[in-house]
Amino acid sequence: MSTTLPPSSSGTATQESREATDAPDAPTSRETTDTPDAGPETEPGLGAEARTAPWGTDPYANALRNGHGPLFLRRSDGWLLPLEVERWCSDAGSADLSALHRCEGPVLDIGCGPGRLVAELSALGHRALGIDVSEAAVARTRRIGGSALLRSVFDPLPGEGRWGTVLLVDGNIGIGGDPAALLDRAADLLSTGGLLIAETSPLDIDERVQVRLDDGLRTPAEKAAPGPADRPFPWARIGTPALLRYADACGWRPADQWSVEGRAFVSLRRPRPPVRDRGARTSSQSAESANSTPVISSQWER
């Protein structure tokens, strides 16, 4: 899982490169010289707030390193949403596979977490890239054989407009607390007719709230000295009916919906053409997007 917050300014080197094309934002390649365990780099232009994104702080990082919780999203009224860290750190299960077997072309996993889906997609023969704002998540994804970047979904990303499938699984439809904005961003990333696969809440809800990470382990003294993990951030929980309403308003075409092991999924086709002229893609980029796909080789360029 990840948030709209930019990635930390400290990060390990990336693992995949982008092939050069004539499009303005097309990938460019470089020779691999770094390893996933290389020392931290400083990205210019990131301030203190970006460097302390909640998902990069100890409760989440520690849970991923340990392979289990407890870990929760705590609402301002004290309500807790348990996060399924142990499942995220396991191999892909049958519900995951029901989504992965529907993927088409190169796949971008938004909020990839510890990387089980990226690794499984690679094993299935897909070109796949995960993005997450947690260094611990990106590092673990790489350790188990996946490719990942330390990025927010709202940062510039490789292959924009050329991904065959975008994944928003494990509650990541809630990123940013604005499902419509996230659907718009997903449309930017997908190729024409590309597929979005999203996991929804099994409940019929449409909730947008402020939450914070909570591992239930902090001492009174620690609670008295708030840190980055105490900063609330926007999140959403939506069921399938709510997602379909947002999708219809944004011009998406429903493709399928299903449930496995109590988990609900929806697949949507990218709007044709994009709903809004976001001013970020030129006509030459659009033409390029229709005729090319992201290329994953040895190292994504930061």
C-alpha cells in the first residue's frame, strides 16, 4: 500500500531501465551499475515533508521486515482497520491469482508493498513493475525477484500511457482519499483500451477519511511525542457499487467483477479518449502510446 505523499529522499538504486524512443517522456536506458543494496541517494527538490511520508516510517517498515503485524489504519474517532501484513508478505494466493490471470501486457502494480504480486507476475511471464513510497517495501520486492521503484503514483513514472494493465489491489483504491482523481491518474498511465484491476471493499461503502498508521505497540511516552507516523493522511474505502459509479462518471467501461475468498475485484477499460485534457500528454506522445509498450530490461532510471 502507499499514499499520495512523495517518496522518501533516501532510496536504494533501482533495478530496471527504460528503452529510448522519440516521445518526449519516453524511457531512456543506462548500463546497470548499482545493486538493490546500494547506499541511499538524495533526490533533489524533496522537502522534509516528503522525506517523512507515513508509509516510510517505522510501524510499516517494521511490519514488512517482520512479515506480520499488528498494523492498523486508525481513524480520528479511534476506529481501526487491520492491515493484512502477513498475507501481503506471503506468496500470491488464489484470490490474487484470479486478478493476475486477467492481466494484459506489461503490468504496473501501484502500491506494490512487499512485492508478492510483482514477483508472481514475473513468474507468469509478464513484464511487471511495482511502485511504492516505502523503502522497506521496494527493497523487499527486489529481494524476492521483482522490479520496483520508490515512487508515488502521482510522481512522473516510466512508460506513462503505455501500460497494458494497472493494479490497485490490497485496498490501494483508497490512495489519496479521492477515487475519481486516482482513476484519472490510472487513465494517464494505461494505453488506449488498457485494463485497470481494482480490489474493492466487500461492503457497500463510500468512505473518505483521514487516517494514520498505528501498530498498537507505542508507549505513552512515544505517543506524547508525535512523529511522522502520527501525521494523518487521506484514505478511502469503497465497495464495488461506489467504484462503478466513479468509473461511469470518469468514462471507464466495466469489463468484469468477481469475488474470491471474500475479496471483491472489478476490472475496467480505460476511457477512449481520456476524460479530461490534462495538458500532460502531447499529440505525439499519444500516437507513441498507441504503438508501443514499456520495456523492462536491466534498471529503471530514477
